[in-house]
Amino acid sequence: MSETLWQRGCMQLAAELPEQQFNTWIRPLPPAQVSEAVDASGSIVVSLRVPNRFKLDWIRSQYAARIEGVLTGLAGRPIKLALQLAPREIAPEAAAGLTTTAPTFGAALNGRLVDRSGLRNIAAPRSTAATLPLHRLNAALTFDTLVPGRANQMARTAALHVAGAPGEMYNPLFIYGGVGLGKTHLIHAVGNALLKDRPDARILYLHAEQFISDVVKNYQRKTFDELKAKYHSLDLLLIDDVQFFAGKDRTQEEFFNAFEALVAKRGHIIMTSDTYPKGLVDIDERLTSRFDAGLTVAIEPPELEMRVAILIRKSDAEGSPMPEDVAFFVAKNVRANVRELEGALRKVLAYSRFSQKEINIALAREALKDLLSIQNRQISVENIQKTVADFYKIKVADMYSKKRPASIARPRQIAMYLAKEMTQKSLPEIGDNFGGRDHTTVLHAVRKIGGERTKNTELNQQLHVLEQTLKG
């Protein structure tokens, strides 16, 4: 009964929880044991062994009530979850956070066993070592090596659709976001997936600067037929950082021609940019309108749990597993993008190896002291208030005032949101910095702006600009 109930609970939790959360915190757990007896309250006791104290505390605070509710619904009787630390002598692999050969939650899901996090690397370095000469695809950048999460969910779903049916829907697909978030990885993944299905497909990946170079070269040689032959016959064109076309009229003209030719023959175009189409400057309106004609999706900075999972997965790959409490510490302090996260990881691992000390929070704090010092010096609540006030053209004093017109209240809420996201200040401390406001006011602002960010493209872009400005 116990394994059946646990497996059924697993399947329901997998359907209800975000994939990243389930894969990171729930999937690696061993099956729970269901007691034959009941406790004083009449509840069936379900014992769950957790590999370490950090994970136990996190599951207790974040997921225990949810797990109890799911199991209670499935059993038809009250369930009480009892969390216990797994003894090292019984489960050394579990204590280290690694998947064992014993049945796990993953065994209930179509018999698939996964690694420690169930995740894959989101943004491998842009190495050219695996790049093939004709289509310029990096074979290492695939959907299998891409960590899925809320930050890239919509973009990844759209990219999978294009890979399965190029030329049908979402043409062009326009992916935008800040540096180091995995845009390049994603478009290479589409190219590699299509190449696997159709080895004869005509695919080309290039950076916008390479297209500019091709236009200049063919313009000088008067060989525009060669340019057309190269680009107009493709099945899939993948082009990075189209914002580099800004101010280059001849390049824009040639790209417009290539764009029209490809769409007419049902060739697919995927582009990336650091901003959404309407936010591009010095690019002809007829071109930006074409960019916006298909599907425009954003890739966000990875959320906390996604960052934790990436650190754990990559440290495992390096042969130096990072404890979850350390991964949590690093992830909370490195928020900008995956590339910076990887850089922080390399510093911690190198410091551990050179000093021959085990990886713990104290070591991570020492290894990253320069980074933490810069953050503490540059990103303060006062700096956020000034930056937001300048951006929205209000007075810094309005941040502390009791004024409530939308032109002031909205920037104030945005500043509160950024203060919570980018500093280590508590809600009451942030409230004190905004004219002594109650922590519930700050919490309301954080939830409101955070919720709107996922739905409002313009707000998301404004927040992205503010974050990049604050990070200097």
C-alpha cells in the first residue's frame, strides 16, 4: 500500500507543482513509509526520510502541507507527514543528495530514473569547439541540455513547436531577454532538433554581426546574387542579437528581403534580441513590424530554485557536489543570469580545491567576497530609490511621502519590489526605508509587481532596464 500511495501522490504532485520545484525538491526523495497504526489524532503517519537538514527544513516549510493534503485526498483518510533525516550508514548516496539505485519518486513516472536534480544545464558556454562548419550549430546546445523552468517555459515550448513543425506557426519566433539567459542555447537547440529529424535540412546559425559582414562583403564585390543564394534558400535561419542591425540601412534592407523570401517559401526564422521588437531603436519600422508578426517571447532571469538546481547540476558534473545550503546561499546572491552563476560556481570550486577545504557557506562567502562586496556597495535601497525615481521622473522624496497618485505610487511599488529582489533587506527594513511603511504594504507591492511582470511586456522591459542599470 505504502509504495502505491506514495507513487500516486508523486504523480499528482508532478502535475500540480512547477516542474522545476518538483524536480529539485521532491523527485529525488526515496519512497515514504506508511505506518499501519494511527496517531492520537486518528491520522495515518507517513514517514519520509530526507538526506540532510537543509532539505528537511525546506520541505517542511514549503511542501509538507501540500504533500499531506495530496496524500489525504488519495487515501481518503487524514495523513500526517513525519520528516526524518536519513542515517548516513543506511543511505550515504541520499545523504549526499545523489540518486540511489533504490526506487524513487522518479520510478513512478513512466519508469524514468533521473539524476540528482532531474535537470539539465540551461546555458552551456558559447564554445565553438563543437560547432559544425556548414550550419555553424553547436552540437552541445540541445533541448536535452537545457534546464526547463518558469523563466524559459514559454520560449522553450514555442521553440519545441517550431522544431517539430518549422514553417507552420510562430514564424518568425522572436526571443528576447538579457545577456547570459540561454537565448543562444535555445535557438541552437531548435537547429539541432531539426537537423536530427531532417539531416538534409538547410539550416544556418549566425550572429547579426556576421550577417552585417556578409552584406558589406557582397556590397563591395557587387555579388548580391551570392547573398541571396546563401540566405533565401534556407529552411531555418537562426540569428542572434538583431539589435546590432541598428543604424545599418543596407543591412536592414537585405535582411528584409531575406525575411520576405524565407516566409514566402515557408522557411522559418528565429531571432534573438536584448529587447522586444518595439523597443529596438534605429531599425526600420517595416522590419520591426515583421519581427512582431509571429510570436514574441521573453526569457527571464532564472528564479531562485532554478538557480539552485543549476548550481547543483553543474557542480555534480564537475565532480565536486555542492551542498544544497551552499547552492542556496550562492543562488540568493547571484541573480543576474546563468553566466554569472557559472562564474560564481567556478570561483567556489576553485577556492575549495586550492585551499583543500570542504565546500560550505563560510568557504563560499570567502570565495565570493569581492562579488558580495560589490553588491553590498552598489545595490542599496537608497540607490534603488534614486534610480527608479530618475527613470520615472519623480522626486526621490516621493518614495518616502504619503502621496498616492498613480504616477508616484506605481514607481514606489516598483522600487519596493526591486529592493526585495536585489538586496538582503527584510520586508520591515524595506518598509522603514520607504517612510516607515508597514511590511504588509511592501509585501503587497512585491506580489503585485512580481505578478504583473510575467504578463506585462512593457513593465518587464522597464524592470530589466532598471536591474541592468543598478548592476552597473
